[in-house]
Amino acid sequence: MKILVTGGAGFIGSAVVRNIINNTKDEVLVVDSLTYAGNLESLAPVAQNSRYRFSHTDITNSVKIEELFNEYAPDIVMHLAAESHVDRSIDGPAAFIHTNVIGTFVLLDAARNYYSKLNAEKKASFRFHHISTDEVYGDLHGTDDLFTEDTPYAPSSPYSASKASSDHLVRAWNRTYGLPTVITNCSNNYGPYHFPEKLIPLIILNALAGKPLPVYGDGSQIRDWLYVEDHARALYKVATEGKIGETYNIGGHNERKNIDVVKTICSILDRLIVNKPKDIASFAELITFVTDRPGHDMRYAIDATKIKNDLGWVPEETFETGIEKTVHWYLDNKEWWQRVLDGSYAGERLGLT
Ligand code: NAD
């Protein structure tokens, strides 16, 4: 099968591509404009494989996207390209509307034109898989309730509103034009190759540098953490076996308060790092509470029963095993994150160094 993966140079996209190339016989075309979040070095482990190709393309460029569909002739599209950082969406929402809403529209329309020209056999296997977030559901205030596929949409941030819009477009292209689509909404991912602006890598790298570990508000917000490689396996299952027109929630059954996530990372580092920076006895001494994010959602938690029952997917990692692997990965892959922190990955990916 030929799979066109948008956003394949990003955190989850690169895990999806590594999983497909390493564990299947499928071919992949990555379509990515390489924003600050795109990093070809996350694809280095598969870059030499003859089943892997890369196109430096913006998904809002309708002419180029149409050409790529016709040239590559994908069997499946997995759409992950997005602006994905909530804080950035509060400071500058325009890029989020442009990529997440307009970009998704451009892809859907190109897919619709392409699909209309396929023969019956190709039509039967074609899927447009849209990867989205549980943040479209807003937040939960009780301790027991969970997001299901039927939870009404109530996004809080410009980011989640743009993703909610794109989900609605995907459903409309299925209902109105008969495009075979599937949607997944997942919880917070963590794991290797995560850009250091997100909570878990930020905490690991700040701790190693002896810098303050910023925690929003009192740290009592709850997130449901999903190990990125578990997510990549779930996405492949949905893309290849998911029922057309359906939505699947994907979660790790790992609800943790933000402050507890930070303390867990500190205790792993306390165990692993003998020579601590500054004069600290424990990395937890670096925890610093900062002014809460405006509109900060209180709790997200996913009910992943449907994907378990219908497609037989369950996560392999618990939070304890996944976070241990993640901390080890950052300790063992200093070159990757140092090049992100000093910006040199950007120069190289644009051919400037
Ligand atoms: P990311 O920010 O790490 O990567 C996004 C990728 O998209 C980058 O490679 C970037 O270069 C590319 N991109 C951005 N704008 C583009 C454009 N206009 N044209 C082409 N490429 C463009 O994001 P991620 O964390 O890997 O998330 C991937 C998807 O999963 C997103 O759609 C996001 O909304 C969704 N999601 C992420 C999480 C999470 O915890 N990270 C949780 C739920 C859902």
C-alpha cells in the first residue's frame, strides 16, 4: 500500500512513519512544510529506505497537493499536519486557522477529486484518515466522566477550535461527497522525538540544565497520557481497518495531574543522575509554579473502549514504563535535542548549513 502522511516530520507523524517503514511492507510519502515543529532528523532512522519519500510541501498549496495526489496515487491518506501548540495558538491564532482549517479543506478537496477518478477496486480500499485531539470536547470537571465518541464538541482554545472545525469538515466531506473518511481523537502524547516546548520534554531538558521547572497554576490539571509509539500503532490500525465514517477515541488510560507528571520525571532523574546541577539534592527543588494559561482546561480523559472492542487495540505501555523509556531516550539522544535547542536543525533542513 502507498500511504501519504501529512505532517510526517512532526512528533507523532514521524512515529507513524517509523512504525510503517519498520513494521509493514507499505510505502510512505511524507508531505510536510517543515515549520519549526518539523524535523527531518526525526525521520533519519528510515530516511534511506527505498519505500520512504519526502515532499517539502505546504498543505495549503492546492495546486501542489493536487499534483501530489495524481503523481503518488495513494491508497491511504493519514493527515497529521497541523499547528499543534496551545500556547502558540493563544499568541497567534492565524496560523492555526490557516493550516488546520484551510489546509484540511485543501486536502479534502484534492482527495475528493482524486477519489472520483479511481477505479472500483482502488475506491474500495481508499481511506482519508484525519488525526485529531480530545481537546475538541472541551474539558471535564468531575473525576469519573470520560470523553466518548458521542461527547458534544466544546473547544476552549484557538487550537482546539481549529481542530474541531477540521473534524467537522471531514465529516461533511464524508456525508456530502461520500469520501471514505475516518477520524481519531487522542489524548496527550509523549515519548521520543518530542519538541522541547511541550511539558514532558521541557521538564526533562530544563532539569538537566538546572533551570526552573515551570508548572501552570497549582499543577492540578489532569491529562490522559498516551505513549507515542502506542498511538502510532493505533493509527495504523484505524487507517487500514477502521470503519468508514466512524470516529475512534484513542487514550492511554493514564490520567495524571500535571504536578505528578513533573514529580515523576524528577524522581527518575534523581535516580539516574548522580551529579546534579547547582546545589540541589532533588530535581523537584526546581519546580516553579507560574501564572495559569488563560482558558486552561481542567481535565481530559478518554474512553477508548470502542477502538479496543472494534479493532482490538490496547496500549502496551503504562505511564510508568513509558515515562521511564522517554527519560532514557532524552538522556541517550542529546545530539537530537541539542540541535533543536540551538536551532541548527532548522538550518540543515532548509539546506542552509
Ligand atoms: P507537531 O507540531 O509535532 O508536528 C506537526 C507537523 O506538521 C510538523 O512536521 C510541521 O512541519 C507540519 N506542518 C505544520 N503546518 C504545515 C503545513 N501548512 N503544511 C505541511 N506541513 C505542516 O504535531 P504532533 O504533536 O505530531 O501532532 C500531529 C497531529 O496530532 C496534529 O494534527 C495534532 O493536532 C494531533 N494531536 C496531537 C497530540 C499531541 O499530544 N501531540 C494530541 C492529540 C492530537
